[in-house]
Amino acid sequence: MRKLLNGLYDASAWLAGLSMIGILVMVLLTVVSRLIGFSAPGTDAYAGYAMAGAGFMALASTLKKGEHIRVTLLLGALKGGALKTMEVIALGIATILSGFLAFYSARLVWQSWEIDDISVGMDASPLWIPQLFMALGTLVFFIAFCDELVLELTGKRQAVVKEDAHHE
């Protein structure tokens, strides 16, 4: 199960990276099109979609690598059972909130698909396609928080409060 979850987080990070490449391609296409004198409509919209995809698809991977910004002032002062209790409470709240985010993101994709919602730009893209990356990213983020909560409850989670926590 651990190998499967880590593969999911890695795949999500790779998709985020590919989205970053997509942003670069769209920006370069826009610049080159202006230099050569042809029109590349919709590239700004697609760059925006790729940016959203990059942000949402990277959430789980950054969480699992401990790269999310955390306020550890209180956690740094706690020890033992109090620290574990606060970690469980924080992870429980984060799991619930990320679950709501994943649910409503998926619901937005479904509604956009159902009503054939399209972008207002010249590209007239179906909005459910870029929204799908948001929904997938938030779903993997929710799974990562569930994973972190289970690891904390079973005592298998690595400590997140470091020696240099006072710098955060």
C-alpha cells in the first residue's frame, strides 16, 4: 500500500511538472507568434489552466515531503502526548477541510460538464477539462492527509518539528 501511495504522490508531482512545462510552451508560443506575426489565440487561457493544474497537482507531493508552510511555534513548545494530540487535531481538521475541497472540486467539474460550461475567451474550451486537474489534485491532497493522519495515529509518522523550527 505504501508503494502505491508514494507512486500516486510522485505521479501527481510529475503532472505538476508537466503543467509547468505547459506554461512555458504557451508563453513561448505567444512570444514567438508575436515576433513572427501570426495569431495564437487562447494561449493565455491555456497557460492559466496549466498554472492551476501545476498548483493543485503539486499539493500532495509537497505535503508528503514536508514542504508546506506550517506555523510550528506552538508545536515546538509541546512534547510527548500534548504534541501528538495537537498533531492529530491539526491533521484531523486538515483532512476534513481537504475532503470538502476535493468533494466540491469534483462537484464543480461535474456541473461544468453537465451544463456544457465553456470559457469566455476565444478558445471556448470546455471548462470541465482544466477543472479536472483541480479536482484530481485536491483528491490526491485529501488522500495524502488521510495517509498522514493514519500514520500519526499509528505512530509511524516522521516528526515534523525540526531543530530550526523557530525560523518558520
